[in-house]
Amino acid sequence: MPVTAKLSRKFYGALGDEVANELVEWFNQVDATYRADLRKLNELNFARFDAKLEQRFAQQDAKWEQRFAQLRTEFHRELGSAKAELIKWAFVFWVPTALGVIGLYFKG
């Protein structure tokens, strides 16, 4: 929102309308230049911030992916160990039962 500089009537009376108007115009041009420079600087800073933020998100994503891969590997290793343990205990419980049934079949 541009702000137009205005001078008091005393200024216009002392300098004359033409000179005072030129001074006001010059102030407005300087203001517009500073605003444009500030806008460019803000846009550059935001672009740098956005790039850094994007880079940090990418780094965090890579770290999370690596951690999830480790957890997946550990889970599969534990699952395989649990399956082996389950099969072992199944044989421990079912083999004597099967031997008992076979023994009764041949005895009877």
C-alpha cells in the first residue's frame, strides 16, 4: 500500500508549488524503490528459507525411511525366530501324542 508524501502549505509557500511537488515526487519514488527492494529481499529470503526447509524435510524423510527399513528387518528376523520356536514346540507336544495314538492302534 503506497503512502503518498504530502508537505504542509508552509513548505509549498516557501519552495513554490513546482519545487515542492518535485520534492514530494522524489520522496514517493524513493519510497517505491525501497519498497520494491524490500519486496525482492523478502522474496529471496523466503526462497532460501523454503529451500532449506525442503532440504531438511528430505533429510528427515531419508532418516525415517532408514529407521523403518531397520525396524522391518528386525521384525522379519524376530518373526522367523518366533515361527521356528512355534514349530519346535508343536513337535514337542504333537509327537508324543502321535506316538500314543499309534501305540494304541497297534496294541488294540
